[in-house]
Amino acid sequence: MNLWGGRFTKPTNQLVYDFNASIKFDKTFAGQDIKGSIGHVKMLTKQEILTQEEGQLIEKTLKEILNEVENETLEIDESFEDIHSFVESTLIDRIGDTGKKLHTGRSRNDQVALDMRLYTKDQIEMLNTLLIDLLKTIHEIMKEHVDTIMPGFTHLQKAQPITLAHHMGAYFEMFKRDQSRLHDIYERMDYCPLGSGALAGTTYPLDREYSADILGFKGPCLNSIDGVSDRDYLIELLSAMSTMMMHMSRLSEEMIIWNTNEYQFIDLDDTFSTGSSIMPQKKNPDICELIRGKTGRVYGALMGFLTTMKGLPLAYNKDMQEDKEMYFDALNTTKGCLQLLSDMLKSTTFNKDKMKKSATGGFTNATDAADYLVNKGVPFRDAHGIIGQLVLYAISQNKDLDELSLEEFKNISDVFEDDVYQAIDVNTCVNKRNTIGACGQEMMKKVIALNEEYLKQF
């Protein structure tokens, strides 16, 4: 059944009908569509646009349909054009002409805008729950590894010794920002488009504030044209999910590197690894690689929808139907990746000895050697040059700095004394960095305590 057709003299070409239809994907928010209709009926009854008897009958029947949809005892008929026509037709089949009054004072334009907002609010809450779980997982790793020393990198080269807690703390901050973005998007989109009509509002005496309130919004959209044509919140959420995926991809890439035979920083649990069909020794980090790969999929949804929206005049255009399929896919992809990454991290073993051994090589203590000279009165620029010479010499001798004799140190600069060995020990290098945000143990404990307080609110 179409919700339109009175001015047409010919039936729609079947290919056109199939091309135009959206029920195969917009049935995803059947629950939100019915809940929105229940809210609309409550308002129509309150405003005496419907009688009490009519309103109660429609509301009671819609709740029955909702229950059947949620319990999967009512099959959604995909021969309908969209989920709105299916719900309305099912209602009319059950209660007759009274059901035809459901659509009074609204358009499919504000109806689909409402459905998408209700659905997106639910999805933001789900994403937020998954992000919190991931943050808690990272937080536990940080607490456990405050003293797990590892190399920090720039340009994929060893740079300075840090701790695993410090390294994972960077991801805690990233995902905390992701959660903040979700909160901001929710706050901006929390306004109800119902009652906007097709674009100009309606002549019926609707109480839009009441509709917004009973449907859980802060208030109604203040411009009916914007109410039906705004999809900024979808673009914002796609952008936020793209950023989340980028963060997950970066962490996944590091886990792939750390899992290699050359690094051996981690052991992935068997339940989160796969093997090779030909090489029996292989244990592959496929989940990490898939998260890395699926990031491009979410980016594609963002760029696709930005391109769809960029040339649309006000108000509603059928192009906006393209907001759903890629968006639903991006949501499912992001939620799946968040869940898998968190579970995989919980089961990952971090090899402390391998990490510390790696941190003691590669001249990660060179900066601290320069700081040692500065503390002895050598200007930093001169100290930098002296340590550069020392590193060049150590490379020629196939030694690390702490393997050089005091005589070898003094051959480069007579400022060096026996206390240099304590100054360049990796434990010293890490733990003397005690400004807020640095890797020193005392500062890490303070940051972890702050993270603990942050997580208590959820």
C-alpha cells in the first residue's frame, strides 16, 4: 500500500517502485517508528484532535504491533514501500478507518526524521557503553603495568624509555575524547522534528513541546524546514565513528607490530588469532588487521554521505534516503570493532621482559645522557653534540651506552663520572620524569587515580 496516489492515474512502474522503496533497510528502525507514532497519538489525543476512544484504540493497537515486532512474531512485509506504510497498513487492517487517522498532522518527512533521531540516540548510548568498556579495559592494563618498561617510538625508531601504562594512557585519552564527542553530538541533536510536517508545519493545533517531552527530547526543532532536512547529526556521528576507528586502527597496528617475531612484546590469545592453511607455525593477528581494514569502510560512509548532502536545496529531497544503508553499516562495523578490541585486549599477554630488554637497547637513554651533562654545567647544545659523538662511537663498537667503560666516556668528555651509569639506567630515565603527563611512576599513579574518578561516573 502507498501512502500517496490520489493524483496518479497509472500504477508505478515496478522497477521504479523497487528502486524507490526503502523498507529493506529502514525496517531497522521499526521499533522507533512505532514508538514515534505512539507519542504522536498521545499528543493528538491530548489536543482533542482525536477522541479519547480513538486515541486509546490506536495506541493500544500500536503497542501490540510493537510487541509483535520486537518478539519477531510479526513478519515485516517487504512488499511495502517503507516501514511507515507497513506499520500504518497493519494498524488499519486491525482497527479499520480509525487507523487512518494516525497520520493526522504529520508527514513522512518529519516521521522519518524523527525515526532516525530516535534510532541515533539509542545507537549513541550503545556506542558509549562499548567505549566505556574499552576505557575500563585500558585502565586495568595501565594499573597493572605502571612499572613495565618499554621503548617509546618516533618514526618507528626507539626514542626514549617509557612504561606500558604510559603508552596505553595515550589511547585512554584518545577514547576519552571519542566519548566526549558522542556526548556533544547527543546534546546537539536532542530536539524533536515531529510536527514539522512536510516542511512548513501544520494547521492542526499540535503541542510540539509535549510530543518532544514524551519522546525524550529536550524540546522541538525551532525551524520546520531544518527539522525535516537536517542530517548534520548523522555526519557528526559518522565523523566521530571515523575518528574512533582511526584510534582503534592505530592501536591495532601497534599490536600487529608488537606481535611479530622481531618484537615479541605481546602474545595474542588463541581465541583472537587465526592460522594459515599452508604454514602450520603461523598465528596471525587477523582481528587487528580487520579492524585496521574496516576503518576505511567507515571513512567511506562518511565521505559518501557528505557527498550526498553537499548540493541539496531545502527542504527534503529523496537523496536523503541514502542516509541509511551506509550509516547502518558504519554503526555495526564500529560497534563490532569496539567490542572485539576490548575483549582481545583483556586476553592479551604483555611480555614484560621482552619490552624492558628492547628499551635498554637502541640508545633510548641518549637524551638522559645529554641531561646528565647539562646538570654538570654543559650547555644543552654542546651536550647534544657530545652525546651524538658518543652514540657514533658506541655504534662502531657494537655497544649500548651503558656498556661503555668510564674511560670510553671520558675519551669523549672528561665531564663524565661514575654516576653517569645511574643517570642513564632505564629505570632512572623513566622514573625521574615526574611532571604531570609524563611516564614517571608517581605521575602515572596520579593520572590513573584521575582516570579512576572519571570512570566512576559511568
